[in-house]
Amino acid sequence: MQIWAGLGNPGPRYSMQRHNVGFMACDVIAEMNGFGPVQKKFQGWTQEGQIDGEKVLLLKPATFMNESGRSVGEALRFYKLGTADLTVFHDELDLAPMKVRVKQGGGTAGHNGLRSIGQHCDQDFRRVRIGIGHPGHKDRVHGHVLGNYAKSEMDDLAQLLGAIGAEAAWLARGESERFVSDLALRMSDRD
């Protein structure tokens, strides 16, 4: 089994914020891959399903971003899994909007959700970094991250999330590079 955790903050007030793009990715993956109903478990919401024959548990921590590790750690311990079985979908300031990169391990780059997971597990998990762009000055980061996607970004966001859902099988197989390249091809076809 693999655990794919999408990071975000719970509640309708936060649902369209850039910081919640990890939640959005999980929702689209579940919908496009026929996952089961949402259940409350591990201090969050889970959905179970299969992608390309691989059993995947989608997890959206309900602990708020800064405590995501409590939820993720609980799920890993319950299934007796390690961070090698964990993929985390999260927003990334250091990537241009709508760009996606996959990275194994590394630091937190100031991301409180990643920091929390590192405190409750370790840092050697796969990250699907979904670019939200940097607002240009560190004083504007908080408002940018917690700001809603603009109307002008909605079509691109929907296409990106759809592409993530459509290419998820590559992640399930452990082929991160193919996932990124096929995602980029899908996104370039929209121009």
C-alpha cells in the first residue's frame, strides 16, 4: 500500500487557497480513479482505491497545515509503512505557477506542512511539488500562499489537476520522471 497525502487546511474558507492545492490534487485523483467514499480516519479524511493495480490511500489531514505530520504519522504507523511508501502533494513557492516537479527527500524550504511531517516521520518521502509562484518579496508570501486562486488561473488550474489525475499511474508505479514528463506534455498541448 502507498499513502498519498495532500496538504491543505480544512474548511470551505480555505478551499480555493493556493496552500490547499494538495487537497485539490487528492480530490481529483480520487474522482478520476474511482476511489471509494470519504472516511474520517487518522485525524483527517481518507479515500481508498487502486491506481494501476497499486493500492493507494489518499489522506487529507484535518489538523491544519502546521500539524499535518500528526495525521500522516498516525496513518503510516497504523499500516506499518515507512516514508518510502509516502507521497506528499503540496504547494511550492519556488516553482512557477502550474509547474510540477517530483523530489525524493530534502529540506522543508520553510513549508510548515513538510516540517511537521518531518518531525513526526522523517524527511525521506516523495514530494509532488505543485508550483504557485513567488510573489516577489518575502513580506508578501503569507498573503500569496493563503490567497485564493484568481479567476484568470482557474482554467489552467483545472487542466493541471486533471493532468495530475490522468498521469497518476506513473506515480503509483514509482516512475516519477515519466509522471513529470507526461504531465508537461499534457500541459503544453493546451497552448
